[in-house]
Amino acid sequence: MLSETIALGKGQDPMTNLIRSVVRAYPRFSYVVAVVIGMLLGHLFWQ
């Protein structure tokens, strides 16, 4: 949230707007990335 506040204070778009636009443009790719991250985290933290 700090980076968003700084970006808005400077009159720039926050990074979350860029990420949101990329996810909307490539929904399948973003889904695959989310699944891979979930698998990696599950593998690392499964006890």
C-alpha cells in the first residue's frame, strides 16, 4: 500500500493497475502462474 500511495502522490499509476491489466489481457497465463505458485508453496510448506 505504501508504493501505491507514493505512486498516486507522484501522479503515476500504481503497479497494481499494470498487474490487473496484464491479468485481464492473458487470463489463461495468469491462471497457470497462480497454479504453479500454489504448487510450489504447497510443496515447500506441506508438513
